[in-house]
Amino acid sequence: MGRRLGAPLRRFVLRPLLTVAALVYFLIDAVALEAVRPLAAWIGRQRFAERLAARIRRLGPYPTLALFVIPLVILEPLKPVGLYLMGTGHALQGALLLGGVELVKVTLVERLFHIGKDKLLTIPAFAWCYVRVVRWLAWLTALPPWQAAKRVVGRVVGRVRAAIRPALAVIRGWARSLRSHLRAVLKKG
């Protein structure tokens, strides 16, 4: 009796709940990725990041795996802490923690994955997991709720970018001015 009841329970209750939870989780990650992608690209173009990437490329598959997994193990558990803070009346601290964790995770883990992907895929267990995760994500992102959420997020991100564009132009101007001033001071000194 228990076995006959367990399969429908998993199929009709647990699977949809886990799918919705995963959908929300990956949607949050996708929004964070879109928001920080320009910053991550800028960091990746910096000289220190290029030198670090060259060092990582010289590592073997298992040290590369450790570099990839360690930030995930450290950062992922901090997300529920941020949600807890938000739920207990510390919305700003929780949002800052979540934002900081996402920023570091997306910039660091995504960059590490792209740098070491070829080596990571030489590890049989990693390759096996990677293929399944990619298939599952393809299925998940093909779902109509994901597509609808993606359109909404795209519009919101577009509006946010348009709203902050003038502020970014001012900040870039300040940065150029400061850089010019620093160069002039360094030439004199």
C-alpha cells in the first residue's frame, strides 16, 4: 500500500513543488546574472583577472574543480540567511547580503566555470552531472511560466538600465576625471 501511494505523491505533489522552487531559484539567479553581467565582464577584462585566469588554466582538472566548488559551498548557504534576515524585519541587511552573495557568486563562479569548463568536463562525474543539469535547465527554461517570467524580467531590467544610465554616465565622468587627476599628480611626484 505504501509503495503505491508514494509514487503518485512524488509525481503529483513533490515534483511540481520542487519544479516551482527550482524555477524561482533559477529565475532569481538569472535576474542576478543579467544585472551583474556588465560588472563581471568589466572585472574579467582587468589585468589582475587575466593573470589569475592564466594561472587557473594551468591547473589540473581536480584543483580546478575545487576552485569551482569551494565558492558555491561557502556562498549558497548564505542565501537562506539573507532571506531569514529579510523575513525577520532586517530587509536592508538581508537584501545587501543576498545582493553581495549573488554578485560574488555570479562573477566568481561563472568566470571560474568558463575558464575551467574543458578541464572540468574531463572528470567523468562532473561531465555526467553537467549533461543532466543542462538537460534539466533546457526543460525548465522551455516551460511557459519561465518564458513569461523571462519577458517580464527583461522589461524590468530594460527599465532599470534606462533609469540608471544617466547616473552611470556621471559616475564614469567622475572616474575619468579622477583618473586624469591622479595621473597628473603621479607625473609631478
